[in-house]
Amino acid sequence: MTIEEKSNQRHGLRIAGLGAALAVAVGLLATGVASADTFIPLPDGSKEGPNATVTRTGESALVSQSLAANGAGRVAWVSGTVTVDVRGIPEVTDVPVANGAPSSTAGINNGTNASTTHGVSRVSTGYIVGCQVDVTGLSASPSFSADSSSISPSLGLTVPLNSGEIKYVPVTAKDIPKDGVYAVQYQNAELQVQKCGGFAQARAYTVVEIVGNDYSKTVMYGAPFSIG
């Protein structure tokens, strides 16, 4: 073999090696993109109701595949702040205790639309989750998915959903004993959907129930988003 032929052979091997390295790099990049989390910023919203103005700000969802990796699970870490400006209600000095728990917890499910009223006005917030169902225009009250008496914003919530099923998932709540401005905030609360083989969709809800001689309820929904 001549010197020129050996040089051409070495040059060819270098190109082949470079091509293989590029192929590996592109393959890794494609894998990274496929498994990347999806950040979804959601719009602010406000609604005026009897005795209350409800505002939601800073809402977002970070969606990723479930660690179960079974194709029927996915996870969304949700965040947001709900503020309620309440006026014209009588002050409650003796706040009832729900199920023996402090009134600052999420309480019991005896309100409507997954709210947690227990004898005092209250703001409750959470998410409606559906499997193979468009929750955009939803206004009914499907079944509960968790015991809201033990829910806190840092707790992971697992929602088993069959095709065509919808559930309300309470996240947090706060008593409203008198007029004033009240806020509930949750940061990276884990919302895990399991058993849903089709597309999953979610949207935030907030319920403000004013109890007493004059009852009123204000419900505000957030923008729907896909969980995959």
C-alpha cells in the first residue's frame, strides 16, 4: 500500500469515527428532548361574586412523565396564589373545628364543588382532572379523589382515573371568619395521574362560600391544560 493510500485510509477512519460520535450525540439529544419536562404558564383570572372578589395569579404547571413509566401515568407540579377580598359578612368569633382537626386544615367535604365549608365562610381551591374528557366547560360536581382533611400544599396527590372519568382534587383551603383579604398559596404541589391510558386534562377551580343568614357561592375556574 502506498503512502498516499494509507493517508486516505486514516482520513476515512477519522470521518467514520466523527460520524459515529455525531450519531450518538444526536441520539442522546433526542432522548433528552423526549423526556424533558414541559412548563405551562397559565393566565391570571378574577371573578366578582356576592360579598367576594376572587383573583388567581402566578398559576403554572410543570408536566412530566410518571416515574412508573407505564404509559398510563403522568405528573404535574402545580403552583398558584388565590386571593379573596371579602366584605359585608358577620364576624365569626368561635370558628368550628372540622373532624377534630384545627380549622386551618382543609376541613371536611360538606360544601359544594369540592369546597370544605364547616360552619364558617371559606375559600377552597384545587384542580379538576379528567381522563379522555374535555374539562373546558365543566360545571358539575364529580366525585372526590382524596380525603381533603389531610391535604396540605406540599403533599403529593395521586389521582387514579379511568377513561371518561372526572375528579375534583382539593389542594388547600382557609377559613374566612370576617371581612378582609385572604390568600392561599401552593408551590409545586404534586398532582399525579395514574391508570389513564388516554389524554389527561386539568384546570384549577376556586370556591368561595359565604355562610350565615345570607348564603352565597362564587366559583372561578382556571384555564385548562394538558397533562399529556
